[in-house]
Amino acid sequence: MARLNINGKLRDVQVEPDTPLLWVIREQVGLTGTKYGCGVAQCGACSVHINGEVMRSCAIPVGNVKATDRIVTIEGLSATSSHPVQKAWAALDVPQCGYCQSGQIMAAAALLKKNPKPTDKDIDEAMTNICRCGTYQRIRAAVHTAAGRKEA
């Protein structure tokens, strides 16, 4: 049994301690916005925030997460999709296929929380998620838009 704080709700789940957090979020809790991409923490499709830090949930065993840790998924970022990053993504029509975008949005939100006015270099260094459609220019532009300025 594990107790997790996901999107502000305490949830008890019956899983083995080595079960990846991604599978608990998707299969046990039913929040499917967090995606499986590679399973080895490289692509970022499974990105969530844990205590405000962007983390790749496919590589985190649920046994390593405490009940006091605050896990935020894409569903918990904003119930109304009104987070500045979500609004910028929609305004600039960032997604092509959209599969990686929840992870991209979570990474961008974490970046802007730490660095509210990032440069292109800051964005490129922080946004290590893979987009197979190659929408990196639109992602960068949306991060700048969410930061309150046009693309630098």
C-alpha cells in the first residue's frame, strides 16, 4: 500500500514499491494525461512535478515517493487549462500530434517557475523533452509567450 498526494488529493494505492509512478498515475488513479513514451526517462512524455521539480515519472518507483511529496500531473496544473503555459500552447497552436505535449507543458511550467524570463539558451537547456514532430520552435515561442513577451 502506498499513500500519494496527487493533485492535492491523498490517494491510497495497492501496488508493489518498485511499480513506476507513471503506471500508478495512469492505471491506478486514472489520470491519463501523463503519457508513456520511452520508459527510460529520456523522452519526457511522462513528466510531472514532484515538490515543484519536473521529474520523469516512468523512472520513479512509487516506493521512493512519500505521502508528504506533492505530485502534480497535467490535470492538476490547471483544472480549466488557464495556466499561462497552457494558454500560450493553445494560442500558438504548438502541438502537431500532441502526444508529448503534456510533458512539454509540465517542463515549461517548471522552467518558468524557476526562471520567469528565460532566454532561448535557458529554454533549450531546460526543455530536454523529445518532440518527434519537431515543434521545438513553436515550443520555444510558447514559453516566451507564457513568460509575457514575444519570442526573443
